[in-house]
Amino acid sequence: MKFFKLYIILLAAFLAFSACKKYLSEEPKKQTSIQTAEQLEALINNAMLYAPDGTSNGIGGQNGSAGYSTDDTEIPLDAWRLNPNGKWTIDNIYYYTFKTDEIVGLSGDPIYAGEYKKIFTANLILFNIDKVTGDESLKNELKADAHFIRAYAYWVLANHFCLPYTAAKNGNELGMTLKTTIDYDESLTRSTIKETYDFILADLAEAMKTSRNDVDPVKPWRVSKKAIEAFLSRYYLFIGNYDESLVHTDNALTSTTAALVDYHTIVAGTQQNYTSPTASIINSEFYDYTAAKFLYWKEFYMPRFSYQSSQWLLPSTALRSLYDQANDLRFKWLMLANGNRRFTIVTPMLYRYSFFSDGRYIPTGPTVGEMLLNRAEVLARKGLVQEAMNAINILRAKRMNTAAPLAATDKDDAIKKVLEERRRELPFSFRWYDIRRFSVNDYPGDDVTVSRTFYKVNVGAVDTTATEVYSLAPGSRRYAVPINGVEIASAKGAIEQNKY
């Protein structure tokens, strides 16, 4: 019963919970403390509970897949050899080398735990909403909020712990445990992927009953029809239903609240100076953003973030080469040369990718920029080359120091240019999701094999006397991250592990 008392006593904080397994197995006994809709609304308004993935409490944790499992990331051999241990956690290295058993054996998984906590809170609200006192219109809004929170959480879970979904090919593969109550006796058996995606879509339909048409500038984390349209744009793009994606993209782009941020207006933030040898890093203003600012990022339809507690994202040579480094303001403000000095590494010189709050929070919530990229990709895949370039160039006008519009010669060239722009705009956030969906769609030209040479990785250690080539290719079952062993054990076998 301590959980329900904690909800009421610490509504504003709502940061400390025990492991996710307790949310999947602990039976509530009484709820006399929850009496009003306003108490439930206080849970919804604790935005930092819902905003980050890769963390279970609003602090701590790591999105290892987004940060380390893609070709956006590169750890040079000499960087590790000259700076062993302490600079990169062994957890990060497991994700970097696509391990399975080692990830199963970690002490926990912040994404699995964190998203199920959000689901538990959404179910708590839905369970109580018709029992509490309060205005009916407020109750209806809270229902919509809860359904959207649950839908988004399941999308994050499905895109980490399930194989990439294609309705015609793998709908019967393992999905997620679908929790709709706070009942101890509810089944922990995993659904199919199709059932998981259908569940998400049903939740979004309920969320669409909100009376809020557009993003609330005061509380942008609250659900709105435009936020749902933006999320549906993503949902349908990822399952390959391009026509539906385009409809919802265009609906989202009619927002009068969410808008592109002009990177020409970004100014410098805190400067970091180092000696022996001398180096100076001029961060952008994003470095200094706290939740009071990054939750209100103008481009968001709803604020969501990939959380990186290590603040140590190393852009690969391949990623950096995609930028016009002298003209692209994203490179200027987000790719920090000598970023290694932040971690007392002097040699070699390494770049560090840093977005909000010194690199802790990488935007993943639906944004206007994402909608333009979605629109451009759909149009390119449909062979509408000029229309695709028009959408991309709207985005680039706000990102390039001097005008540098893109042009494409044909469909394949348009797809290539759009996906390169997507990678420039959304590194360390969407690349993991994207290479998954590329691997199962019907266009082989976008397939990605992530391959890297690194030292031999043993349980708990890195052997610098030998190297191996680690690869993640289209068709790999490792696109489904293994579920942590703590969760499997606590469910006493009811949660089935992914097959590799």
C-alpha cells in the first residue's frame, strides 16, 4: 500500500520507486487516499516522470541502444587503449558490441523499468478516474492523457524489446506484456507484436477524445490532437503505411503552436577552458538548459527525450562526414570538438554530441522537424521527388548558416538525400529505430549493416590484446534487445525471453 500513499504524499516529486517487477506483480490493497481528480492530475503534471526514456526515476539510467548500438557511434581503439575503464561503462560496451547474455545479466534495464512505471501510472489513473470527485471535463482530459502516456510507453518498449514490425511478415512474433490494470493477477504473458501495435493504436483512438486541439504552450506535455497526429505520422511510417503517415503528418503540420526553431537564433552558452594542452569548447545555449526550458522546446508536439546519463556520445566519422561542417549550424552547436576533455581524456581528440543539459537529454518527442522529415521520406518513397525536396528544404532553411537547398535527380537519389538529412537532424535518438525499420521494409537501398572493430569483450572486462569485428545486419534478431534477467526471474518464467 506504500505506493498509493507515496503517490499522494509526493505527487510533485514522484521520482522514487523500486524495480519495475513490483509494478507488474504487487497487488494494491486499498486506495482511500485517492479521492479527487485534482490528485490524479498532479501525476500527469509531473512531466519529468514521462519525458525521458532510458531512466526509471527521471534521473539515472541510460538508453544504451540509442547511444551505442548504431553507426552514429564510434569508439576508436586508441581512445579505449589510452584511456581504459572509467571513461565508458561496461554496460555501454555491451550495447556497442551487440551483446545478448551480458545485457540479460545487467542489474536492471532502465528503459524496461521506466516505461512500465509510466504504464502503471496510466493504469492507476484509468482505474481511479470514475471513482474520484471532480469536474467531468477534467476527468475526460485525464483519461486521454493516460491513454496517450500508455501508448507512447508501449511504442518505446516495442521498438527496443521486440523485432521490427511488419504486419505482413512477423505479426506473431513476441510483443510486450500488455498491462491494462493494477491487478496482481493480470497475466504477464507477452502478446504478439501485432497485438502490441493494435493496442497502441486503440489507446491513441481513446486519447484522440481530448478536447485540446493544439499543443498547450503552458503545459506542452499534456495530450492534444496535434500531438496524436504527429505520433500517428511516426507510427504509420514505421510500419510502412506511407499513405496514412502522410495524412497524419499534414494534419500535425497545421499546428499553430509547435514551430521550427531557427538555429540562426541559437547563441553560445557556457564556455569550457582546459590547459595542458590548451583547449576551449564553446557550448551552445542548450548546454545550460534545465527542464524549465527543454520541456518547452518550441518544436515539440510533446516533450520526450532519450536520456544519456553518461553524457558521452561519440559521433562516428561516418556521421560527421554527412555534415557540411562549415555551414551546418547543427554541427557547429551540437558536435563539440575536443569534447573528450569533458571526461579528462587528453589524447586522442574526440568529438562529443551534446544537446540539452550538457548532453543528458536528446529530443525524441514528435517535433515539427520530424514531421517535415516524415513528409519528405514518404514523398520520396512515392517517387514525388521535387515535393520531397521542398519539405527537406523548409527544414534546412532553419539549420544552415547560408542557404544550401538540396536537389535530387530521381526517386533513389531523393530517398538517399532525405535519409541523410534525417540522420543529420536526429542522431542518437532515431537512428536505432530507423535501422530497425529499414531492415524489414521492401526497399533494399536503405538497409544498414552496423559494423565496427573493437577489442574482445568478456563478461565485465575488455581485452585489449585482441580485436574482433562486431556486426549487426538486416535480419538480425538482435534488433530486439534482450529483456533483463531480473525481470524474467521476478516473473517466475511468465515473461518469455527473446530468441536469438
